[in-house]
Amino acid sequence: MNLREGVIIGIDKPYKMSSFGALAHIRFVLSKKAGFKVKVGHAGTLDPLATGVLILCTGRATKQIEQLQQHTKEYTATLQLGATTASYDMEHPVNETFPTEHITRERIEEVLKSLTGDIEQVPPAYSAVMVNGKRAYKLMRKGEEVELKAKPVRIDEIELLRFDPDTMQADIRVVCGKGTYIRSLARDIGEALQSGAYLTALRRTRVGDIRVEDCHTFDNFNEWLAGQTIEDEPTLSQQQQTKK
């Protein structure tokens, strides 16, 4: 395994860990094994409260990040209907509640169908979207109002996996293109149901052909790495010696 030449590693990001935190941990472990600081980048951020596929690229493979970000992604998510939060997930407390008596499985399936295809979506204000050179979520945390514009996204599939009318919770599976916010999709589903909705769980199950079942967990990564041989590129002096 040549970390300078570049490898692509799939990690199952844990709950409540930032994507950068996951990257930093793996970079530390790889660098310790290799004996030099390994360059590592990720191909698509996951929210701290989300779990699942996080693609990490090392060395020259970081040049593939933009291409990897274009790949189709798949998620599973749990929505709490009848309420909203400022971040559209459980990072913030419920700020408003709505009636749910009119919500049925059939109505949810109609709404999901209406949100499939090429749609316009407004990103969450609590997101990493840049606003005048600053992250939107940082401005929000300072008490500044942030107004983001809608952008085109592609939703290939939305499948209703489960609906519990007693708890008003719904599980969905989403296949989508780059730049789609599942938190915003939850908000849009709630509004389309003439109610509210926010995420209580989110898991990215696939990026391109890399599935979460193929990814390393933090528990097994060290064991896997211990069985790998790290190949290093020859130094300049070694290259010159070879030419002689």
C-alpha cells in the first residue's frame, strides 16, 4: 500500500464525530504506521449526527476527490413528523409543533413521489455553505441571520421503508446526487405534508460503488492496518543511485 501514490479508504463514520475529526484520527494512525505525515482528504462531508460512508483519499489520490464527490449517494433516514428544529435534525431542540392527524402512509408516499427528480432545494442555515467567505453555521451561531438561495439537486429515488402512525416516525431510503441535504429534504417533506419534520437519524449507506458494508469501522481499522505493508516511494538519492 503506497500512501504517497494514493489509496482510497472507506470509513464508517461514528455518531457525533465530525468528518474532519474522523479524517484527523485516520491520518494520525496512518502517519504513525508509515513513519511520515500522510496527506489525507475526504470526498464529501457528513454531519456529526450522521453515520456511514466517508471516503478518505491519501497522497495523489486526493486529486480524485472532486470526481468522487460527483458519485450518486444513498442514505437511510428516520424522520419525526409534526415538529421542526432550527437545524432540521436533533442538534437543536424542537422549536415548533404541528398537527399530524391528517398524515397517512398514502399521503407520505404521494409527497415522496412529488419530491423525486430534479428539484430546487434550499440548504440548511446550519450548514457549511459559504456566505461572504464564512460558513453559514458559524454566522448562525453568532446570532446573525442567514438567507440561503435554492439550488438544483437530483433525487433519484425516495422509498418509504416504515411509518408508525402512533409515534409519527417514518424511515426512508434516498438515492440522490451531489449537494443534496437530507435535512432539507426532511424539512420539505414536513412542509409538503402541511406539518413539520426533522431528522432523528441519518446514515449514508453508499457512495458510488462503495457501500457501508465495505467500509472500515474505527474498531477494526487498526487491526486491518496492522496487516498492511506500507510501501514508500524511493528518495531522490535512491533514484539517482538507481540511474547510475
